[in-house]
Amino acid sequence: MRVRRFIIVACVLALVLSASSALAKRWSEEQENAVGAEVAAHIEEQYEAWEDEDAQKQIEEIVTELAPYTDRQDVKYIVKLLDTDEVNACSIPGGRIYVHRGLLEEVESVDELAAVMAHEIAHNCTYDAMEQAERNKKLFIGGITAALVAIFVGADSSEISGVLAAGMYVRQGILSRYSIEMEQRADMNAVRYLVGSKYNPTGLLTFMERLAAETYKRARPDYGIYETHPQSTERCGYIIEAIYDAGLEINRRAVTKWEPPSFESIGPEDAEIDPQTAPAKISLWGEEIVTITYPGEYPGIDKRAEAICNNLREALAADLVLYEIRTATDGEAVTVTLRDKPMMRICAEDVQSEDSSPQAVADGIVRALARAMHREELARRYH
């Protein structure tokens, strides 16, 4: 806990020293780099470096891609990885970005990782902590000034750490009303940066939705610097609005991990099963969708089941929603369509009981898909 508290205070001080756009003129590039180097030294004393060549390369590529779309395009960012399971990242003056191993283990796509990087760069671009401190100068200016003096005169680690303790007021919530405002601004700027880049801004939404979902499971989710951020439906709401305002669609499956539909051949226990002739049960997210007993135009039941799963997977990947699942009658057969493309054509041979019909089978598939998709929605919201 001591290390974690210190890293947050260090990051706060680092950002404080970068100032808002108007206040930034008080600090030269040399001073910003000097302060960043001091804070970086403390961070690297408290955390072990994490050596992962692939992760390092990936984040550097992300930052390089994002930089031209930010409000401080002149900043040359240096990325370092820290060996801790906290879901955390921070940017400090001088273009240094620290990324924890836990963050890389938490994100589900490169788009989500890019979204977090964009958010942190946005804080650096708007000098948020300095603006926050300026609004509360009676509480903080003295402490910040002392910290600056300590850093610039070359105080040792213990002296600077003591001065930085004033920053704990941020953790105690004194500045929470400003923190929410700054988080919203950083989110909005991050969306803007991502829209200009090759990354999908929906990654910011899905990452924040998972953080918000943690509040349903425990009172205070252990998410590093994000612990003091506003984890709420309101936050996710304005991110959604920003993405739509940019003229983009929101497809959560494009930026997260999800299980595609699958099938299994079924038959008597301890009996050898021929996948070409054995019934095949198709499932999606814990729901049985349909059992195939007839190969139709395919060389085997397994090949037909595979084709149906592929049709369903492609539609889901393209952000299939419930109203896009329909049925269409063609003579005595009924086709289940997904986004106006066929998933499965159901004929008389697919009907397994005398009191059923192709339409009844199709309606059952539609209901099963609806249950599966509701299950997915609840999982995203609460898990």
C-alpha cells in the first residue's frame, strides 16, 4: 500500500508541474524535463521494471500512432513497463509514460490499450493536476512550491517524499469534484485522439464499462489510479455520446474478447460418433440454439453445423442486434436471417416432432439467440 500511495502522489505532483495551457508558460521545456526525470527516478526506485519485448514494442507503436493527433504533438514519449499487477498507467512531465503489467493483462484488445494510453496522454496535454492545484491554492500551493524547491535544489528521496505527502489530499477526496471534471475532459480528448488514429474509440468505452462493473462486485475496486476516477453509467454515457457524435458506430465485440458459437456431435455414451451422421448441437454463450439432425446440401451434418456457426459468428462480429434476427418463408421452408443474410434454412427434414413445423423450429432459434444475447449483455454489465 505504501508503494501504491506514493506512486499516485508522485504522478499527481508530476502532472501538477506541467500546468494548464495558460499556466504552462511558467515552465520551460527544460524545467518540465528536469521535474519528470526526478519523479521518474522515484517511480523506478519503488517499482521493478518489467522486461517484455513484445509488450514494449506494442505500446511504443500505439503512442507513436496517437501522438500526431494529440494537443501536444511535440512531446516525445518514453514508455516503460512496471512489474506490478495493479491495473494502472500514468504519464509524467517530459513525455514519460509508465504502464503496469496488470493493465496489459486486463485489456482485451489493442484498441482498449490504445484507449488507456490516449486517456493518459490527454491528462498530460491539458496539465490537469496544475489546474486542480491552482483552484485550491490555499491548500496546495505551499506544498507544491516546497516540492519544487526540494526537487530543484537536489533534496534526497526521503526529503522529497515527505514534501509530496501533501498530495494525499487528492486521495482523500478534497478535489474529487474537480477530478470528475478532468476525467471527463480526458475521456473526451482521448476519444478525439482515437478517432483520428487507426484505433477504435469503442475500446475506451468497453474498458471503462468493465471498471464500472466492478462496483457491483465490491465497494472499492482495486484499479490503481483509476480508483479515484468516476466509475459510473454517466461516464460511460458521455463516452458513448462522444463516439456517436464523431459519426462512428459502437461495436463492443470488435474490441473485446468473446466466445464464438460452437457445435458438438452428440450420440450414445461410450459409442463411437460419426460427425457426418450424428446430430450436432449448436450453442452460444451457454444457450443451446438448435440441434441439427439433417445434413441438407452439405456432405455431413458436421459440415452443415460448421457453416451455420460461421454465419452466426460473422453476424455477431459485425455487431448483430436482436431486431436484425428475422425469419423468412420460402414455400414450405423457413430461413433464419441475420442482418438480412441467411443463417440456416429449415425444411421439413429438420422438424423432429410431428406437432412441430419449420416455422416453429425457426421461432425457437430466434428465442434461443435472444436469450444468449441477453446473457452476454448482462455479463458485460455485471462481470
